[in-house]
Amino acid sequence: MIEIPPVLATTLMFGAILVGLSMGHPVAFVLAGVATLFGFLGWGTDALYIFTGRVFDASTNHILIAIANFILMASFLGKSGITDRIFRSMMYLFGPMNGAIALASIVWCALEAACTGVIGASVVSMTILAMPVMLKYHYDKHLACGCIAAGGSLSILIPPSIMLVMMADQSGISVGKLFAAGVGPGLVLSILFFLYIVLVTTLNPQKGPALPLEERTALSPWQKGKYILVNLVPAAILIIGVLGSIWTGVATPTEASGVGAFIAFIFMIIYEGFDRKTFLDCVWSAARTNCMVMAIIIGASVFTAVFLGLGGGDVVRDSIYMFAFLGKWGMLGIMMLLVFIMGFVIDWIAIVYITFPIFLPIAAELGFDPIWFIIMIAVNLQVSFLSPPVGYALFYMKSTVPPEITLIDIYKGVVPFILIQLIGLILLWLFPPLATYLPYILIK
């Protein structure tokens, strides 16, 4: 065993993470590996008790079942064909407007976020559906990339978000309250994305032309209205079934996630027909995603235990209190800046596990509403999905875009939307009721 000064331990542990990630190793293995190395250096074989305890706690945490069910729900929904129908409905709705397809993408991403809560499902499905159509009608490729990546990132904030489920688990606040708190900021960001596209395509229609006349007149107004209403029903049923059951107290979040997965399964049968191969593909896809999420959770949990045990939490806490002369709002700004910077290089799950044990007590001491403070972090972390080099939305998109779209195109496309997300964070800072009003109205 080696006596490691807390400041040195903090520096070396974060430095080791950056080295491991820059070498291309998976974040789960980097976190667990760094924790193992420093755990044995700090406590010797006694570190095994910490590791086994943390792994057992993470593996038997019942609230995490909701994450598995929501991922399975997203998998079923992706195979149901509903995504394509609702996207086409939105295209008909916004057809006469400049940027119609981009606007349809944002609205459908917001609706899909309220149905799945899984960012990968939203980004991939919209890239497959909307990107070829936008390129066909000569949309600016940077605008096309940006609107899909930003719209897809709404899934991490608008309930049923798996990030909010994990934040509820780490904070001790009910999932229902955090789900209610995420609605306002999610809608604000959706509106800001929408207005930005309207502004850009109004000033320069060539960046996003309206839907061609022959497309808009393919159906009569009555047929369009019927098509839109019929295809919005499944989304409404799913949203009511999941969020409604939580907010009315009929079901716990874990039970509601099972309800959502079952409803999505029924839709898959009704809309696309059911066969053994499709079902197994959905289950296998969900299983792989769940394994990745659980591996990161376990790695982050073990890392956090070692980091705090070696005094890293005290180092970060003391560093924040060094800025006490700025007042509580200045200290809040420092915490948000740290989350923002970490989002460039570290997975959001690791950030939640590392920061919550340190930041939440500080926020409580400073007198901030815990729900508002958590949603501030959630909106801040949403930016990380678009921030290179680790932004997951960017790589989900790159895996499915046509070959003429490069990673640099995607990076350029998301820059305006990152700025818009930061504007949304500022609005939430200035108007806390955006996050706090609904939880205290809906959840007693």
C-alpha cells in the first residue's frame, strides 16, 4: 500500500482516464482499470471488498430495470414502422414552410424522445429517414446534420429519459419528479431548435427549401389530416401509458417502463407483423445496449468509490470553495463549467457518478433547489452528446449517414446547435420554474 496525497491521486486518476480514452479504449474498461490500479495502490487487497460491494450494488439496483425496459421499448418501436409514418406526417404538416423536412425532424425527435428516452434510437432512425430526403431536395448538409443530431439529443432530457432515471437513483429524488422537471427545458430546447431552422431557412431558402409542390399535393387536405391524426395516436398512447401511469401514481417508474415495452411490442405486431427473427433482433439489440450501459455503470461506480476514498472528492470540493468570493451563483457557474468541460472527454454516466456525490451536497448547502440543480446538470450534459471528440450523437450519425457526409461536416453542423443548447441552459438558470413548476404540481 502507498500513501497517495489526495491532490496527486486526483491528478493522476483523471490523467489516466484521459490517456486511456485518447488511446481508444472503451470508457467502461478505462474507468474500471484506473479504479483497480489506484485501489490496489491505496488499500492493497482490501480494495477487493470495495469492488465487489460496488458491483453487487449496481447489479442488484432495481431502479435500473427501468433503463433496460426503456431500451427494449425503443428497440420494439424502431421495428414497428411508426417512426416512418409519424415523420411523413410531420413532413405533410410543415410542407409549405422553408426547411420543412428539418422542422419535421425536430418535431418528430421531440415526440420520439417522449416515447423512447434513448438517444441512439432517435439519432439513427432520423438519420436513416430524414438525411436522404434532405440531401435529395438539396438541403445544406451542415444544417441537415445539425438538426438531426440536436433533435436526437432531446431523448436524453425529455422523459422517459434513461439519464434522468440514473440521476434519480444517484440523488434519491423520485423518477417521477425528475421526469416532470425535464419536460419544460426539453420543450424550450425543441422550440429554440425549431426557431433557429425557421430563421436560417427564411434568410436563405436554399439551405432548406419547402417540400416540392407535387409532394404537398399528393394527398388532399382531408387525407393529410386523417393520415397525421391516425399516425399520432400510437405516440400519444405510449406517452400516456408510460408518463401518465407514473404521474398519476398508478405505477412505479420500473413498472411503467414494462408497460411501455409491452405497448411498443403490441405496436410492432399491429403495424409490421410479428415474426421470430424480428423479435430476436430487437431483444439482441437491446441486450447489447444494456450490457454497454451496465458495464459503464459498474466501471463508473467502482471508479467513484476509489476516487472518493483517496480524497479526490475533498480536493474537488475545496477547489470549488476557493471561488466562494464569487458568491453562490459564481460557485454554481464553476460547477457547471466543470461538467461542461468533462462532457468533452468523459461519458455522461461517469460524469453523473463522479459529480453527484460532490456537487449535490454543495448545491444543498448553497440553498439551490435540488430538482432545478439536477436538471441544470442534465441540460449541460445534453451538450456533451454534440461535443467532439466524445459526442455520442455524432458517432451514431456517422455510422448511418451517406458516404458523402464526413465527420467534419457533422462537427460543423452541430456548432450552432451547441450554442443554442447553451442558450437553453442560460434560460433555465434565469427562470428556474421551467424545471420546478411541473414536479410540484404533478407529483405530491
